[in-house]
Amino acid sequence: MLLSQERKSLKMDVPIYFFSRTGNSKKVAFLLAKKLKTEPKEIQSYKFPYFLWLILSFIPFLPVKSNFPEVKAEEIVLCFPKWTFNCPPVTYFLIKCPCKRLTMIITYKGWGKNHYEKFYKFLCLILRKQVKIHFINIKKGSHGRRSQRLQQILHSLSCQSTF
Ligand SMILES: Cc1cc2nc3c(=O)[nH]c(=O)nc-3n(C[C@H](O)[C@H](O)[C@H](O)COP(=O)(O)O)c2cc1C
């Protein structure tokens, strides 16, 4: 019942992009895409080892080249992980992506979400993009709780006529 309303409010063809290193954000992107009957599009970057990504994630605003299917839409959903202060392949994507409105769905393990939210809100402000940010704690509880959180996010997406 709720899902049919969600489909009405979210644009039918809203593309879902994701960046994922260990699969959590990918899982969320695929769950969302299944509900919205669409195909998620992957943002890919270098296969650096964890420690190198960790060091780079401490440098705010640092972009690292990523490849992704062309963004034609004005509005997208973007799933990606929380990485310290910065997820460089996603920052690169945001700089290059011409879309104007975004819903970010960020997976994390439960710490530091406030400064990350501020960072990406600030980046979007600079890039003149409107943004709505949701976090999913992948540590908190079971698959059931995660899909409940996703359901809440879907519901809040449906309440937004403009972001
Ligand atoms: C470089 C790096 C930095 C991270 N920093 C944080 C952090 O500050 N807070 C947190 O809760 N989780 C942190 N994580 C954990 C990820 O946010 C979490 O595992 C996420 O769900 C991974 O998503 P993925 O599987 O889509 O790559 C970090 C992971 C990496 C690789």
C-alpha cells in the first residue's frame, strides 16, 4: 500500500547510484532499487587497500577519480558508506555529477555521523545541490531492523515533493 504511494511521489525513473567497498551500501541500493523497480548504477574507483582509503578519508574534500554511468537526471538517490570525514570516490562523483537534487543514503557502523552529514551538506551547498541525508547503521541489529529503517527512508522520500 505504502509502496504505491512511494512510487507516485518519487519520480518513476529516479536513478539510484551507489559506491560500495564491502557490499553494505550495494545491498541497500539493490533493496531500494527492487522496491522502486529500477536498476542501481555503480560508481567504481581504484581497488586501494583499506589503509590507503583510511588515510585518504581523513582529507576533507579530496576527490579520487571514479567511473560511473552518465548522470542525465536532475534528481538521484546516492548510496555510499561513511568514511571518516570523506569518501573520495563519492566526492569526485558529486563534483562531476550535474544533478541538482540528491537523496543520500549512507551506511555506517555507528559513529561520527553528525560531522559527516555536515561535511556532505556543506559540499552540496558549495556545489549548489539540494540534499537530503539518511543514515543506516549496519551494526544495529538484524536484517529486519535494516529493512525497517529502509522502509522509513522510503516513506520520508515519498513525503518530499521537493528535497
Ligand atoms: C576508510 C573507512 C573509514 C570508515 N569510517 C567509519 C566511521 O568513521 N564511522 C563508522 O561508523 N564507520 C566507518 N567505516 C565503516 C563503514 O562506514 C561501514 O562498514 C559501511 O557500511 C561500509 O559500506 P560498504 O560495505 O558499502 O563499503 C569506515 C570504513 C572505511 C573503509
